[in-house]
Amino acid sequence: LGASPIARPPRQWERASYRKILALTTGQQRRAAYLRCSVSASKKVSILLASRHSTRMHIPPFASLDAFQAGGMHALRQGPVALLLVEDTAEVAATLDHLAHCGFRRTIAFLPEDIALPAHPTEPVRVTMNTRRPDALADAVNAALSAAPPGIWLHACYNAEFLMFPFSEHRSVGELLAFHAEEKRDAMLTFVIDLYAADLSQAPNGIDRAAPHFDRLGYYALSRLNPARHNHPNDRQLDFFGGLRWRFEEHVDDTSRRIDRVSLFRARPQLRMSPDNTFNAPEYNTYACQWHNNLTATLCSFRAAKALLTNPLSREAIQTFLWQGSEPFNWSSRQLMDLGLMEPGQWF
């Protein structure tokens, strides 16, 4: 079967699930089911078991964002829930696999009419919308917030983006958010770490999941000024920059250069996301509480590389993404923590 770059040793309950599947299915059925998945062998077992025995309600697709906002409460009944915005066909199945690997109970996929949602054992819910327009992420998140019961954890990402958090090889996103909630935090700051292929002649779209690279240096932060308070800095809020968006900033719009995004957050009444990916609740936009450092996470993303090589002007100007600050990415949370790109806080 092979192992994915984000594989981890199976937990005890997964080994028990494997024995249960051995008793329930024939060898031919097992092989066919496993080959439909591209995640690690241990997670293939849990996905197959969930698809056979889950009591998860089947949710029909929604024809529009308004329809989802009006009737999507059933899809958001149990969290954590992943909100996946699909802009194109790049790595859609791999992103679904990774969300399942992380432990999200349901994935809601927002995608245009011209893109087909691949079949997946987790049965993602389709919501048809134009994800290529400006502010599409905020619109999808706000629709989900309107439909979600208070207290449900949500995660917002695009296709070809992969959530990594401290100790993610051995712990689930549910464990992560349970600890974060115990620290009375309702949102978690994530940093978008740009991934890219080393050889663009072999990967013309900039995507190489087997041997990706990223920038190990070149990141910085500026105070987030508040015009309503005479441009005084907001408490515990910073604007972060770096990666491909910084190195090729002449090809990136001013509004798209920040790499900070609150992509893990808890639903509550009247909560809304702004077009700049900040929330109307100031505490949601902070990187830590007032007393000590809190958990942060990363979104390892091919999205910037893909966009720079899709735009004709930047595509002609870029011969390679490699520079002296490039480093191979080994899909390890330890690598990201050692470089200071995410924070374990008090979670050991």
C-alpha cells in the first residue's frame, strides 16, 4: 500500500479496527477499498470502518450558498467540521484525504458548477458557489457561521492546503481543539506556509507533494494598527508576511500578502469574518491569551505557487522558486516547530 508523507504509527483503536475489518470483508473488497484512498494505511482502516458503520446522516448537495445557509444546520451538527473551498481541480482528493487524516467529522466542499467533487469515503457535502470571486472565503465562512450551532469548531481552507499542528502525526484535531478550549480560547491563529516544487519543468503547476520545498527564513511581523484608535496597535494582533508572497510581492496584490489566517474557530452568535480574514470579535484575531503562549498551527499550501505559475505575467518572470532560504519539507510538525513557524504553547 505504501505510506503517505504524513503517515504515523496506528493507534491501538485503529489496530482493533483493522482486525474488525478483516472479519467483515473479503480480501478483494479490502484491496478495492484501500486503493480508493491515498492516505496512510492506518487511516485507510478508520475511514473504511467509518464509511461502513457510521451513523452520519447523508446530506444532499446544496445548489447555492443561500440554500446552504438556510438548511445547512444538519451538516454542522457535530464538529469539528472542515470548510473546503475548491478553486480548481488541483489536489482536491489529497486535501479531502488529509482532512480525514486530521480527524474532522465532516467536510463541506464549496466549489463551482464546472468542477466535479471526487467520490470519497467521508462523503463530503457539496455546496455550489463561485469560489473564484473575491471574498469567497469570507462568504462561505459566514454562511456556515449562520447555520452552525454555537460552540461547533470550524476549519476553513482551500484545496491544495494541508493543516499541520503540533504533534499532528500522533494526535487528532479533536484533541488539539479540546486542549485549546480548556485554555478558554475560541480561535487559533494559523500561518500559511507556502510549499513549492523544486523543479518547475517537472511540475509546471508548482505542486510536488512527494518532494516539496518551503522557505525556512524570511518571515516577519508588523503591528496591526487600528484606524479607529488613531492607528494605535491592536492588542496581541500582528500582520505576518513571508514565503512566496513576500519574495514575489510585485506579482501579489497588497490585500493578499499576509500569511496569517484564523482558520480554526468556534461558532458563536453574530460572529462574522471580514474580507481581510479577520473576525468582528477582536479576541478571535489574537495570537495568544494575556497570560502565556497558546497553540498555533500552519496551513502548508501550494496555493501561492499555483497562482504565480497560472498568471501569465508572473509565469514568464519566474524560472524557479528555489533560493538560499529553501529547505525540503518532510511533512513533519517537528520541522515546523523547530523553525518557529508554529507554537505548541502549553501542550506537551
